[in-house]
Amino acid sequence: MANQNPIWECARRDLVFIGDDGIQDVFLWEHCRRVAQNARLIAMLPSVPARRIDADALEAAALYHDAGWICQCREGILGRFEFLCKPTSPLQRDLAASCLTEALAGHLKPRSLTTAAKLVRQLNDRDVRAVEAQILADADNLDEIGGLSLWSMIRRHTFEGKSIEATLETWRRQREFQFWKARINKTVRFEAVKQLAFERLEQFDEFMRLLGRHHSGDDIREHVEQSTKTVP
């Protein structure tokens, strides 16, 4: 799944949003590119039955799985800062599958093209059995866990006019109710990916703890208190 081929070029063209001011927003493209890379790597895990995989269909589906967001943005239904602000809907999956089919008709074999569109449409289905669909779902879920999720949170909160404190409070509530642990256990299928997800979660928790300290000035306060104690 090299990223120097016509399929990747088509996906980048379709997923980079260019505003009226000429500014290119690569947020959605970077997400889909990472998911495609994740899918390729997950397919290489020893516990995944790679011999049964249609690699071309998986690659295409991974690159276009969230294209519905930019389709709706270009139709004026939502703004670019709303990309991935909530779970992707079945309607957006249908839009993405249609976009994929139209964009890649000349680049994929008919069977792989049909399979790729089917994978996108089934991505919200927890009970799907196709190996490619399970890999795609895990690749997509993994990209939303840990440090990478902060960028989406910042974009969303900036659009809503919320503060750093709001971001920290969102994380505190999620940690208190074990939101991410429950999500990982419920949505991630392959054990190796689940282990990676928990590792990312633990690392991100430490980052958010430090962000909270810096935001409140606790590190400065502790330094002042320590300096006061040492003054004769």
C-alpha cells in the first residue's frame, strides 16, 4: 500500500478541503491516510489471517471511509471544523462509498471496487465478519485513541469557542467513567490492536496529566513552595 500511486493521489485530491480563501485543510486527509497505513500494518500481524485479504479493496476503503464528511461540507451541510466531530453516520458512509466508486472506477478491478464500497458501508456494523472490515474498523478506532485524539478535540473545542479547561474537563469525565477503556473493550477486535490501544491510552493519560499541571501552574507553585522552604 505505497502512498505513491494513483489511488492515493485520487484520495488526497478528494479529501483535502480547499476553502474560498485558498487555505488547504488536510485534517481529514491525514486521518484517512493514517487509517490506511494502520490497516496495512494490522494486516501484517501474526494473528490476522492475511491470506484471505483483498489488499486493494482494504486500501481503497481505508482511504475513503470518511469521505462522506467532505462531501457534506462541499454541499454546504456542515463546516470543515465539524469534520469527525461525532461518530460517522450511515448516510456519510453511503456518501463515502459512492465517492470511492466514482473516483476509483478506473483504478481498481470491478470485484475489488465493489468490495471496497461494501467495506465502507459496513464499517458501522459491529457484527461484520469479513476480515477486511474488521481490520478497517480496528485501524479506524486505533486512530481515535491516545494522543491523536487531542487534535480532533482541539479542533472541535476551538470551533465551539471552548477553552483548554473544557478540554481537560472532558478528559477528566471520560477517565472518571472509564469511557475509553469501555470503548476499546467493546469495539477493538484483534487482541494485539487492543493492547496497542491501551498502551496509547496510558501514554495519553500521562500527557493530559502534565497538560493539567501546566495549565493550572502547579509546577510553578511547587517550585515556589520548595524555594520558600529552603530560605533561612
